[in-house]
Amino acid sequence: MRIVIKPNASDAADTCAALIEAALRKTPDMALGLATGGTMEPVYARLRAAHEAGLSFARCSSFNLDEYVGLAGDHPQSYRHYMQQHLFDHVDIRPEAAHLPDGAAADPVAAAAQYDALIGRCGPIGLQLLGLGSNGHIGFNEPSSSLVSRSRVKTLTRKTVEANSRFFGPDETPPHLSITMGIGTIMEASRIVLLATGRGKAQAAAAMIEGPLSAHCPASILQMHTDATVILDEEAAADLAERDYYDWVELQRSRVPGQAG
Ligand code: F6R
């Protein structure tokens, strides 16, 4: 696991967006795995700017991690709506190539299985972008999720529902169910880039990087991926025990780019 620690959230988003841009420039027809949430908003702002400066999404396809069950794509709090607003409406991605699970499907269980099969047919995902829940979730794979799970319907924890309720109006009930890419599905991506910023993510980041491999912290599965990069800001890195070593490795990398791990 490569651990990159930046002074603040803005620098961390710069690094994350630069990795995505470089991957897309190298492999324009790649399948990109995308995430939503507050952490990703500055990343998409940078990708929109990169598009204005010439980065094309025309040949790529994208697969988002998750969607709320019961919300149609035109619901303002659906993740489809989020993606349209923050990225898809502003770049040249082909609408038919920008995939999210169908939260409004009459049979969400079947829709989740179909989504997994679609990723299998169009994949592998070349770069999967991930955020981190303060409880260690990735996608909506909450603690106790099978570490080899496929895409499926998942019940959100009360903590996740509460965290997400900030995006809903006072008279709205935030959904308690989601369709999420499974952990096994996520792990099939050739490369994983996780971005976490803010003090609220520090405990989960430490459990992910330095804790035992455990379904209690689903993100700890990234310890088993051969090409995972975790980008943190100082606040999210605050609980790391081996911080000096991660900085040392990055220093070596900057001296001999791409050589030290
Ligand atoms: C969103 C997703 C979630 C978020 C996580 C962090 O597609 O899969 O795992 O990445 O809940 O959300 P924020 O960035 O809002 O703290």
C-alpha cells in the first residue's frame, strides 16, 4: 500500500485528481470506478478543470460504487444526480458509458447482480476511486460485510444514515438501503486510489492501514491489493503509528521516481 500524506484537503484532492488524469491520458478507453460524497467534490472540480484544459473522457466508461435504493436518478440526493452535477454534465463522457446501480429498479437484488455482471463484462476497472466512511466502509460495504462480497443490496448503519442525512431536507427520510459494489468486486480493479480527509476519518484510516485485516474495518482489505494508493491530509493521518516511515518512502520515491515502494 502506498500512503501519501498531504498538508491539507486541497493538496490531497490535487494529488488524487492528478493520478486519475494521468491514468486517463495513458489509457483513454479505460473503465474508471467512481465514488461520490463530500470528499470527492474537489476531485471532480479538478477533473472538470482538466477537461476544460483538454482531458477527454470520450473513450472511457465509468462505474460508480453505489446508489440508494428507492431513489430514481433524477432525485436530487441520488448518486446519479450527484455525478451528473459534479462531473458527467460538464465533460464529454458518453451518457451510455456512465454507469451507476439502478436504485429505482423494481427488483434491487436482481439489479445489483446485473450491475456486477456488467462490470465483469466491461472490466476490469482500471482505476477505482474510493472514499472512506468514518466507520471504515468502502462503497456502502459496512462493517461485517464479507470481504469477498459481490455487488448487492446492503443495509446502511445508523451512523452512515446520520452522516448522509446532512444532504437531505429536514422533512425527508434518508434511505436505509443501498446497492453497492461488493468488496470482492472492488478488489478486482487493477488499481485502487482511496482519498480520505479530515479528523473524522483518522481512526478509520489508521485501522485501514495499520489495523488487522478485518470485516470490522472493510477498508482494511486494501492491505491485500497489490496496487493501492491511499491519499490522506494531515488530519486524516493523525492517528497513524508509522507516519515517519510513510513520509520516508515518499521521499525516496521523489528521489528515484517510481522505484521505491
Ligand atoms: C460514496 C461511497 C462512500 C463514501 C464515504 C465517505 O460513493 O461509496 O463510501 O466515499 O461514505 O463519504 P464522504 O466523502 O461524504 O465523507
